[in-house]
Amino acid sequence: MTRARFEERFFGVLRWFVIAFLAVITLLPFYYMLLLSLKPIDALLLDPGSLWISAKDLTLTTYRDVLRSTDAGGQGFLKFLLNSALVSLGTVALTLLAAVPGAYAVSRLKFFGHRQVSALFLAVYLFPATLLAVPLFVIFAKLHLSSSLTGLAIVYVAQTVPVSIYMLKNYLVTIPHSIEEAAALDGCSRLQTVRKVILPLALPSLMATGLYVFMIAWNEFLFALLFLAADPGEWTVSLGLAQLSNGVEVPKTVLMAGSVVLTIPVVLLFFAAERLLTEGLTSGADKS
């Protein structure tokens, strides 16, 4: 057997061991979380280390308790999910609305210091969020936006626009200039070129950036706690989950059900957008 063939077989087998190992350490915690959320509390106390649940012990009461409104004796997660969805989707829309023209300007237009702009955008992340929390809270309190979902979304936009511009710029520079030149020859203005040519070609990058922004807004806790702690009716799902984890009388099965409810929307959104995230729409676009 030659050395090349030995290495091919060895790394071929090793690859599957690595894939299996990564799958176990990634999926096992989520599986255990899902398992606990479907167990009654007495079955959990009798055998907390069990990795299997019988059909007779399967229950969905934990999810009913989590999603039911607080007026009905539940945890009110349905309202929290709605609040988180409004904030996250609003953050994605406003971020892309600001980031698309910014990224196009940085990647296509020539102006003084355009090469240093990207570094300046990323420099925002040199400052920790805790340093910005108090000034932002004071400013938004004076604007009467400190206890509203709108104010929270604006804060998230301020955090996500710089990295979104950086991500989109890195993709837009890969789109050939000849495509824009062809659009200009066909009579398109720069705005029409961006809307009819650049944006469709940049759809995978827009989806990836939007998903990244959505996950930041969906999982963020510090600013949500700072801005919304005084008004439980405006809480996001991360605040609701923190309330469950701090509750002494809340069963751990209900806490795990809340964790599953927090995780599932992002997982479903990722799988729904997977094709656009991995598909290169610019392949073969430049025929020169």
C-alpha cells in the first residue's frame, strides 16, 4: 500500500470520527434539554440521569405552563416570544436598511479614507457593552424610549450596523464591476443598479447578515434587562428565561421547556434560510 493511499484511508476514517464527536457534543446537550422539558417533575427526581423517556411519562404540560399567560397561572412566554420577534425583525429591517447603502458606498465609491472606514466601524466593538449601557439608558430615558421595544430595537441597530456593513462590504467587493457597467449601458441609474442588480446578487450575504443580526437581537440580555426590567409586559424571551432560572418554585422541567422555546425559532430560521446562505448566486454572472 502506498503512502498516499494509506493517508487517504486514514483521514477518511478519521473524518467520520471527528464528525461523530462534534455531533455528539453539539446535539447531546440540546437532546437532554428537550428530554427534560418532556418529563414530569416526579420522573426527573426519581432518575435525573436517564437519557430516555417512556411513552407513559411523556408530557406537554410544561410547554402549556410556559406559554400560558400569567393571568392564567402560566409564565407568559407567548407574549415574550411576540415581543422578541417584533424587536428582532425590526432590528433586522432597520439594520439592513442602513447597512446596504453604507456597504455599497464603502465597496464601490471612492472617497477620502474609504479604506480605513471598515476598521473604524469594527473599532466600535473595542468598547464593552457595559461601558455604553449607562449613557444609552440616560439618553433614551430623556427621549422617553427607555421602557419600550422601539427604543430597544434602536439600541440593537446601533450595535449591529457596523458589523453588518463590514460583512456586506466583503461580499459586495466580489461582485464584478462589469455587471454594473452593463447595467449602466442599459440605462440604469446607480440606484436602479443597486436595486435591480446588486441586491439580487447579494441575497446570500443579506440572508447571512440578517440571520446574524436576528440572533444577536433574539438572544441579547443586558440591554433588554436595563431598558425593560421595569415593565414585565414588554419583556423579551431572554428576560423571561432569566426570570424562570431565578425562580425557586419553578420546576427545572419548566425551565428546560422555556429554553427549548427560546432556541427553536432560531434553529428553524437557520434551516429555512440554509439554501440561500450556501448558494452562490454570483457564480457564472461574469461572462467576460
